[in-house]
Amino acid sequence: MAEPYIEQVEYLDVLTKTGKKTGVSKPRGDVHRDGDYHKAVHVWIFAESTQELLLQKRADCKDSWPGLWDISSAGHISAGDSSLITAQRELQEELGVILPKDAFELIFVFLEECVTNNGKFINNEYSDVYLVTTLEPIPREAFTLQDTEVSDVKYISFGEYRSHLAEADPKYVPYDVNKQYGLLFDIITKRYRENNEARSLVLQKQLRRYAPVSLTAELTGLGDADKEALILLVRAAMIMDEIFYLQVWHSNPVLREWLKEHANVSQLDNLKWMYYVINKSPWSCLDENEAFLTTADSAVKLLPEATKPITGWKGVQYRAAFPMLKPSGANFYPPDMDKMEFKLWTTGLSLDKQKDATSFFTVIKRHSQVNWDNHIFDSTHLSEGSTHDLYSIPYSQEYHPFLTRVSDLLHKAGDLVSSPSLKRLLHSKADAFLSNDYYDSDIAWMELDSKLDVTIGPYETYEDSLFGYKATFEAFIGVRDEKATAQLKLFSDNLQVLEQNLPMDDTYKSKDIIAAPIRVVQLLFNAGDVKGPQTIAFNLPNDERIVKDRGTAMVILKNVSEAKFKQILNPIADACIAKEQHELVDFESFFTHTICHECCHGIGPHTITLPDGRKSTVRLELQDLHSALEEAKADIVGLWALNFLIKKQHLLPTSLEKSMYVSFLAGCFRSVRFGLEEAHGKGQALQFNWLLEKEAFVFHPNETFSVNFDKVEEAVESLSRTILTIQAKGDKEGASLLLQKYCTMTKPLKVALQKLESIHVPVDIAPIFPVAKTLLE
């Protein structure tokens, strides 16, 4: 005897009016009866060649809008389900179209608040609106329609469809195109009707902001074996690029190959490729990460088995999608994961698993996405005792094909090099790539004492603007400048003195600061997370365990600093600094503050004790605000430290006393031009606006700036104290308020930046590495 059919009740997560999860779920019918806010997905299929949208006709049995033409595919997000999986599943169930996640572009979130069926159906719905772009329309006979949901499908010109909605045609489900849903049509219109000539001019203007500069380094002092190892190191560094492209966004590597392949098709295609090479993604670093490409520029992929087969039709050709808004979690987390879901997951984990989740070196994934991608649900994917969709996977596993290649190259280079410390670094780093334990290799990097200077691995966390947890891969290969390195020993020798005199409460000061080794390097190649504005120095590692036990080490890229001073800071000073202070802008001050900035990353709060007695770190407590505040701290405390070393310790020449402040002022405009979405630019805006408010910086009627030497010292100290105290307390609310108030594009900043743009001062440099190119040839 057959089992009686029992209809499954669909539960939905109940949201607040602002769209946040409440932790409560209810049956679908109750949600619409009570008017609870909940989530859904809308999926639009757009045919590029005909400029048509696919519509479905809703089945007559539907409880809302029966028999009307509607979105290509749509559905509720069931309790506990993810947005992207729901979009993929609805498309398969309703239309029989199976597409991978890179076909779906989230274009906006739509809030619909309406009442139908004589007040019996209340729809307060947040919908993630996805666009799937195909080259050609999918043939009608290729669809497999779900008869309980869909009675028919048709393609219609997006302009004609918009008119039907604007006229409230009763055959179509109503959407107000004069309000938020009009975005769908605005996006398509802008995307496909933009003038190619105008677009080329915009890209040319964006490219002009980067001054191409050849960076060279003398290889004298390196033996033949070291030079042979150098070739292997450059090749290893190039693999850092491959990993970084993937870390930025899952379809980014495919986009890169497509743009490269089509770079010679037209002038516009060449400009797209050139600007992509600088940004390493479709989002412009100097424009608040605004997209300079769209999915319409992206790679075309063929999927023969996306629908049922049709004779003479090769299958669905779609564009590999990327969102217009750069994802805050990059490719480290599921694209539809929010902070609340992550928090709910991690609070249920053991301490070890929590550390894995927030580790620098893990990626967060969904069991359901893996299962969907494999088209088979396999419960063995769930780790033992896990009931949550999220899980962490180590970099050594996620990037295994790349890291095995890098590891092999580093071992081979390690066998060749003459320096014992470099040999140790290369072998330990090669092992770390495969073990996911970077502690020993980071110690080896700190102790490096070699003519050939190598930094390679996962370090900075700027791409993870969701939490600031996940590290990106990068590489810097250079030659040690022994003379300049020897001259800088006084900074590392005085770190503990600086720590003990920091302008903050003594209870927050560390008693065991370890001097940071400083290495001055002439850069000959970099790769990985070196997009857009080029770094002039870095202070590593970021691992708080090592910072606490061993301190940090610093690398200063002198030829990069010299190039930036010559190409950018000098012209900025000419345009923006008052005539009487112009001569105080000099390379010595600029370079010295750069060094002090990096040193100051190593002092101040790192591992902290919270008010409830719990041990934590500044990075964990401030999360996404950490990077910007830490950059501001290193800058402003760097100025305080220089003043201290000049006036109290008498270790630096008094000639720096005024020039360091004026050079810093000129440097503010340089860094703010990176954009207020970038950590350095955000931190610089905070400092500039604070010092301007305290009258330490003066904005003159002739639109130039100067330093008020009577007030600058006190203003620098007060901002240093404010930032250090926020960090010491792990005060995220205080950090947020400080950044909200001061990290703004104020009128004086706008005036300066407009002036610099009008006279075409470059924003940064685009390095060219002739030595590395010759080596590889």
C-alpha cells in the first residue's frame, strides 16, 4: 500500500524591517498572512544579441498574480538556505536551466511591500535580483517548464517590457519602473548603449593617473647560482598573481584571460586590458572600487548541457558574471554570506574551529554550493557533528595546484642560493605553502640577512573588507641596499623607548617590544596583491603571535619611494603647498617618515585585554575597521615618533623638524587620491581633516596649504592618543565614530584634488621591471 502524500511545509526566515535576520522562522503561509519581512530571489535571463528579457507566465493555480507574465524565475529563500543556491535551484526547477554560480550577477536588492487577494496575501519581501546574460535567446523547446509554477515563457524586448510595466498593462505582474525596479532597465540601457569612443576617453584618462616607471636594481654581488635562483623566484612570484586573481573574485581569472586574448581586437579592448592589468580586477582602485568593466565585457562560456538538448543548437553561451559593486568578502566567503550568518556559525564552534574560521589562511565555503556544483548531494561533505552550511578550508587545500608549483620552485631556488638565511627562508616557506603553517617561515623571513631579498606568501588583509581576516598572496623580489640599511639602525634600536613614551595610558604599553629589523631594498619584481597604488614599504608579519613574541621586520623599497617622490610629490608640492613652505618638501623627510611609519606598526596595542578580562587582538575586535585605523596610527604616531627622536632623544637632525610636517602635508594629498575605500586613503583623510580642524594645517584663500608649526605638535599628539586608546580598548564603536566623522572628502581636500587632476599630476606609478624581463628571456 502506497504511503499517503504529506505536503512539505516551507519555512521562511523572518527578517526585521531593515532586512536583518531575527533568528525566527515561520511557515510560508503564516509569513504572508502576518506580513512578516522575508527574503526571495529574482532571476532575469537577458539575451545580449536581441536585447530581450525572458518572461515566464505564472501558472493559474498560483496564490499571487495567477496567469500573469513575470520574472524569468523567482522564489522564496527557505529558512537556512542561501540566496545563490536558491537562484540556481529556482531556475532549474521552474525552467529546467542548470547554470553554475558564475552565470549569476547580483545587480541590486529590491524591497517590495504590497497587499493582494483582498488583504489575504501580504508581501513584505527583500529580493536579491540576479541577471544572467546569455549571448543568444534560449530556444523555447529547450526549456522544461514546471507546470505547477509556469504555464509558458517568451522573450520580449527590454524596452517594450518596460513600457508594459509603465502603462500598468494588466497582463503583466506590476513593478514600479519609476522607483527601484527601474534599476534593471537603467543597468541594461547603460551597459549596451554606451558610446565606445566616450568609453575609450574615460579609460585613457584613468590610465594617465599612473606614470610608467622602470625600476632597476644592480645584480653585482650576486653569484651565478644566485642569479639562477632569481629566475626561479620570479617564476614563483608570478604564480602569486594567479592565486591573487582567484582570491579577488571567482570569475576574475576567466575575465583576465578573455581580456588578454581580445586586447588587440580594438583600441577600446586594448585600453580595457591595460587598465585591468593595473587593477587586477574589474574594479578601479582609484575610484572607490567603481567597476570600469561590466559583465558585458566578460568571458563567454559555453554550457552544452544547461538545458535539454535541441538538434542543431550547441547549448547556452553565457557571460561569466561579476557584480558592479566589489564584494566586501572578495572570494574568501560565499558571495551571499553576511556577517550575521558568519557570527551565528562561529558562535557554535569549538575554540579551535573558531580560530580556523577567523584564520588568515582559510577560505569559508558552503556545503550546499559544493554539493550543487557536483549535482549530487553527499552528506559525507558535512564534517562530523556539523549542522551548518558553512565550513572552512585551508589555503594549502584550496590553492593546492598553485602552491605545489610554488613550493617546488622555492625548494629548487633554496638549493642554489649562497646565503644560509635565504636558504632557510625558501625551504621553510616552500613547506609552509603545503602545511598551511606559516609561523616558522615568517620567523625565517624576519631573520633574513641576504643580498637577495625575498618576501613571498599570504600577508595583507585589505581585500577582506568584510572582516579583515583573510590574507592575500603577494611577492616582492629585490636586492638589498646595504649602505641605506646600515644607516637606519637607530629606528629599530629605539622601538622600546618609543613604546614607553607613547601618548596613551601606561597600562596599555608593552614592556617587551622587540626591535624591528629594517631592510632597504631596490625592488626588481613584484606580483600578487600589488594592484593599483604601489606600496613603498611594508611591515610584516601580521601574525599577532609573532608580533608579540618577536616583533616585526620592515622592508623599505627605496627605488619605489624615489620614483613616487619625483613623479608625484614634487608636482603636488608645486601646486598645493604655500610658496614660503615649498622648499621644506624634500625626499629625506618623505623617506624618513616612511621608515618611521613602518616601525610604528610594530608598537602600540596588538594583543589586548578587553574590559571583561578576555584576551584578544586589535584586528579581531575592530574587524573591517582595523586596516584603515592601523594605517592612520602608523602615520600619525610616526610623526609623533620623529618629533620625539629629534627633540627628546636628539638622534635625528633638527633640519627634519619642520620639513617632516610639510612633506607629510604634501603626502596627504598623494594618499587621499587612492580613494576613501582604500585603507591608506581612508587613514590619510582622517589625519588631514583632524589636523585641519585643530588648525595645525591651514587652508589659504589662494587654495594652497601650509603647516602651523605652533599647533601641529599638539594636534599630532592628540590624534595619536585617540587612535592608540581606541585600539587598546578594542573599541569598534569608537573607531567607527572617528572614521565616520573625519574620513570624508571635505571641501579643502576636494579643492586640492581637483587642482591636481586639472594639471594631470599622476596619482601613482605603474612599475616596469626590465631586469626580471631580461632574466626570464
